[in-house]
Amino acid sequence: MLSKNTIAAIDLGSNSFHMVVAEENLGQVVILDRIREMVRLAEGLDGQGQLDGKVEQRALDCLSRFGQRIRSLDAHCVSTVGTNTLRRIKNADDFIFEAEQALGFPIEIISGVEEARLVYQGVAHTLEQDHSSKLIIDIGGGSTELIIGEGFSPQLLNSLEMGCVMMMQRFFADGKIKSKRLQAARILVLQRMKAIHYTYRRLGWDSVIGSSGSIKSIASVIREMKLQENDGINRKSLVKLVAICSDYKKLKKLDFPGLSEKRQPVFLGGLIILAGVFEALGIEHMHVSEGALREGLLYDMVGRRQNNDIRNKSIDSLSNRFHADLRHAQRIELTAFDFFQQLKEEWFDDVSHSASLLRWACELHEIGRNISHSSFQKHGAYIIENADLAGFSRQEQHRLSVVVRCHRGKISKDDFKDTHKEVQENLIHLVIVLRLSVIFHRSRIENKLPAIKIVISEKELTLKLPDRWLNEHPLTINDLEQEAEYLLAVGLKLVTERMV
């Protein structure tokens, strides 16, 4: 039986699926179990974004095994993210639905920048903390992350579309090693690095650290083949290892000491990427870390459990950047949460997450005004959808953007069609709560509202307000009548009842 302090992080990578189970105590984590399976999800993805059936089943079987290990945990104790390949799958919602059924827990897809941030957090928590700057490099199956930071604070983050599985598919799909292909693969890496290498060199770093399977396997081969005297990875050793690989004609012949059988099919792709990154950035030596994205997920969960959620900082930063009216947002939030508390038992299953989404929407609902007063809700939604918000998954950002986009004006069920079916009704309810709050604060002044009772009965929502107050606020009456017409489009009847 797992304890109440047990948490689990699952990384659905393009090459491997990883699960780490840990126990959290006073902000520290102790690893209890690690499970890794070579699923090679990227291997089953074609040029049209369709996933091969056999690879899909391989992934679902793996997730079923993961789910068995953590079945007794509550949903808030498990964090599962998908990276590059899941970002590229066409109609990913269908696969995610099947995957969630197999695992038994929600799965979130994260952006490349968010992937880089989590990698940094995972590595940073395994290092001795000092004031030196570090360049962290992580080579996955579908992408490579490069981050410069100090302590636990990343300063420069990038995720490049090049990974060990992708390189093997593109240049060595038939299993043959040819010098022209090696050179073409090297040029591709240098081309991808060209857009960022100047920025990284200008900022600089004190040390370089590599993480994840590709880099660890390269370090293992270099150590076992005695290509260098010190630990880690040297530039000269990489050049030697690439030259050794070029002497072979077939991939299956790359039977190096220190290289596992499962890692062998993608080893050359990771090696070429790492050698190219070393060349582009002028790196001479790299240390190797045990930390990676899944450890970053663990520490993100610890932060949320201790009311130190990075997502709140991201929202505050975005609000400040677009000069949101903080006092007005606070008024909107106070009334919205009054309504939320009255409706939560009837309308909201995941109360905690719904409350967070509503709070963020209240803070950001007017950021589009900084661009234009006309249809500012659409500008705000676009900003939220496309911003790099640390801590947020793609799904979370999309849901937040939908709530902001629909908080005023006409509304219909079609506005929610791009969200997962299971959360559509929840989002509609959040939108209604926010819309009503905005109506009662249209004057944008510090006015004390009367006690407003809100009651839901099937598809009818009743607002109970003092008769005298309504007579003194004819504009609010007009707005509520208009809102009643709008809400019919989402299947809800809004009724305003006068109380003596």
C-alpha cells in the first residue's frame, strides 16, 4: 500500500516511457522505484502524423503496466506528460483518450519550452547549488533541449526538432551506415543550431551538463572503450567515436561495450546530435547528470503541494506584461468565487482544478485590451494560447484561452468543440460564472454588491436579487436580459428573480 506522501511522475518520451515513484517529505523526494520501457513512439509516426497500430498498442500495453504500479494513488499525486511525438500526432485526442484509459490517470501534452524547463528543474535538483551558470543539454527521441540557468532559475530555453529516433528514421532507416549520410546528418544538426548558437555563446556558461538516455549511453561507451581518461564526455572522444562508427557498414554491427541492446538502434542518432551541438557551441567537456524531465515533474508537484505553483507566477507575469487592471480583476474574482462556491456541488467535479482555472481566467480576462478595445477577448485568448507559460500543458493553456475568449459577447457550443468532450461542460460552466461576474462589475468602480443567491435546477439558472437594488440598476437588468438570450445557445435558461 502506497503512503499518502507517495507521488509519481511519468514521461511519455518519443523513444522511452519513464515512470518514477517517490515519497515526498518536507519538500524533499526519495525515489522508491523507477520503470523504463523502450516504446519508440516516434518510430511509429508517419509523415502525415498517423501512428502505426502496432506501436500504439505497444504504448498502451506499457501504460497498463505503469498503471498497475500506481493504481492506489489519487489523481493529484500523479503527473504524466507527453513530449515531441505526442505534439506531432494528428488527432492526438483519440490516442490520449485510449492512453488515459490504459494508465488510469490524465495525460497532458507539453510544449517544447515547457519540456526544457522541466529538464532543467530535474537536473538542477541533482546538483550542488552554487552561483555558477550551467548549460544543460537533453537529447530525446524527437527533440533536443538546451537550457542555460543558475540555481533553480532557467534563463534561456530552447527545444529543437532533432532527436535520436528522428535522425535514425531520416538518415539510416535501412540500417546502413554511409559517409554521405553521416555528413548530411551532421549538417542538419549544425543548421538547426545556427539559429540559436550566437545567443547561447553570448550569454555563456561555467559548466555543461548532459541528461537522459542518449547522453548517458554515449558516456558509458566512451568510458568502457577507454576513449578518455576523465569522466563525462570530451569533444575529442566524440570525434573518435563518430569516426569509429563510420568504419562500420551496418547499424547492427555497432556492438560497443557499455551499449545496451535496447539503446543500440538509436545510438548513432544521439551521437551525431551531441557531436554537432559540441561543434556548434564550442563545448570541450560535459558532465553527465542522473536527473531528467521526470525528476523535474516530481519537484513541480512538490511545489504545487506546498502552494508554490509555478503556474501562478506565469499568470502574474503575463498579467503584468499586458498591464491588466489588477483591482478590477480582483473584484471580478471575488464575485466569481461567490457564484462558484454556490454552484460547485452541482457543476464542478474537480473543484480544485476548476477553481484554479477560474482564478487564472479572472486575472487574465482583459489582457487583450492592451492590443485593442474591439473584441479584446479574442486578442486575450490568442495571447494565452500561444504564450510560453511555465508549468502549463498545452491542454491547460487551450482551456484557459477558451474561458477568456467566451467571457463576453455571443456564445455557442461550437466555441468548445476543440476541447476534450469530458471537459466541455465544465468549461461552459466556468465561462457562465465568469460572464455573470463581469456583468455585475460593468461600472468598474468599487461598488458593494448585494447578497446574490444563485440556484441551478437542471437547465435553469436562477439569480435571486433584492428588488430595490435591481430598480436602482436598470443597466444591469438590461445586461442580464441580454445574457439570458446568449445562454440559450448553450442550453441554459437564465432567470432573474426579485426578492422583497
